Amino acid sequence: MTDLRRPVHLAVLAGLSASAYAGTLALVAMLQSSADAALIAERVPIRAAADSIAASHDGLEAAVAAATRRYSQVTSRYSALLPEIAGIETSLDTLATTTAGVTDSTLTLPTHVSLPTVQAAPRVVRVAAPATQATTGASGR
């Protein structure tokens, strides 16, 4: 004959084994959760620094983008001015050539010119007319 109590003992043993395994898993999960919480608490200052660096990076990236836009605007304006600048350079070259020609022609002039002597003009003395007491009949008086 077979023993009927044997399967009940096996079921209780299996139940106790499963309970011990579940308890062990719960304990490991609790230890892992507390370790994760401690790790997160340790990393808070590092996270704050990383967030600050990220914000600085974003600001720097925006500044570089603004500088790039400004550079593009300036190069467009400069490109528009190039024909005028070329015209001014041509005018300056012409002026330089003319100035060099004038300089060369002034070098051929004598350094000293003898001017004729000027005789002083005689001095003219004005004499005042004498006072008179004459009347004329032209005015009717």
C-alpha cells in the first residue's frame, strides 16, 4: 500500500520552498532599492553640475548660432560693397599716378627764383581843401 501523507508533505515542502524563495527575492529587491536610493542621493550634486554644464552649453550654442548669423550678414554686406571698393581703389590708383606726376614735375622746378627788385613808389600826401564860406543861388535861398 502507498502512504497517503507523503504527497501532502511534498506539497508543504514545495510551499515552504516557494515562500522562502519569494521572501529572499523580496529581501534582495529591498536591498537593491535602498542601494539605488543611496546611489541616487550620492549623484545629486553631480546631476546638478551636469545640468549646469548642459545649460551653459546650450547658451554657448545659441551664442555661436547668433555669431554665425551675424557673420553671414556681414559677409553679404561686404560682398555688396566689393564693386564700390574696387571703384575706390581704381580712383586711388589714378590719384597716386597723378600725384607722382606732379611730384616729378615739381622736382624739375628751380629751388630758387630771383625776383626783380621793386622800387618803392613815391609817397603821396593828401592835402585837405581849404574851408570856404561861399553860397550859391542854386538852392533858392
